[in-house]
Amino acid sequence: MKKTIILMALVVIVSVSVSAQGFYFDVGAGVGKGWTKIDGIDFAKEIKKEGSIEETGVEFGLKAGFGPFGNIPLYVVADFSGLGHRIADSYNYIQFNSFLIGPGVIFYPIPLLQLGASVGYSWVSNITDIRGLTFYKSDSGFAWNAYFAFDLGGDKTGCLVGVKYSYANNKLETSNVDQNSQHVGVFARFAVRKKIA
């Protein structure tokens, strides 16, 4: 399934690049609040019952594609992004990592505002220093994200500052239970694109 989604994304990008005015690329990261449920149980809430913990949510990613098309401020991109949700106390930590690769679209309703969304294949690679836990990996899943950002820049390059929501659902190996990860946060990205005035 992973290869099929990647192939479909490449076919779409190549076919639309013919009528596009230019190349699009952005890269960056963000911070915010993460939630992770394992088999329907909110992991952070369960650990909080036992004492004080720290939670950190981060996201990162890059997009590459083409656009705009004619006078329509629309861009078609391939998105690679990741979420990390770290839960730690004085002794141990667990970090839930989920990733997305798939197609996305970007639209400018006005030159200052960028709206975007992506959907695609997801996988998980969790890490922990607690022995005996069996929810480390997943090779199949589904993820999506949506955001809005202010595009501060000129006609060719800019800085995106915005708010993003991300979601991933994966069936974990060994334990065979679902991991649901969500993240809401602020981000900053450097972008290279042709912008319609």
C-alpha cells in the first residue's frame, strides 16, 4: 500500500507540473500539544495519576510540488511530515513518533494567507527506556493534517507562520492495538514559491 500511495503521488505531481508556473518547496518545524491514545487509553492521563510528568509535542516536515496554475493560486505537493509526542518523568520516558507521506494541496484565498491539507500513508516508530513495552512499530496506517499560515515574504521566497492540526492512526505490531496520535501547534517554515499578487 505504501508503494501504491507514493506512486500515485508521483504521477499526480508529474502530470500537473506541465501546466504549473513554478516549483514549490517548504521546510520547517513546530511545537505544541500532543495527545496519544493506545487502544483507546490516553497514555499521558494514565501516567499523570502516578505523579508529575512533562509532555512535549513537536512536528516537522517538508513539502515539494508545483503551482500556481494559471491565475488560480493553487499548488499540488508531496508532503513528508512527522509528529513526536514525548512523555517523561524523573525516571523514564516514552516518545510516540508517527509519520505521514502523501499528496497535499495548498491554496491562497488572499496573498497573505496560505491554507493547506495533506493525506496519506502513515507509520510509527516509538522509543522508550522502559523495558517490557510492546508498542514500538507499525508499518501501516493513515494520517492527515490541515493548517493555515501567514505568508510573510516576496514573490519568490517567504516565511510561513501558522497553526497546524495533525492526526495519525496506526495498528501497532506485536500488541496489535491502535495508536491514535494528534497534535495542535504553531509552526514556522521557509518557503520557495511563485506567488500570485
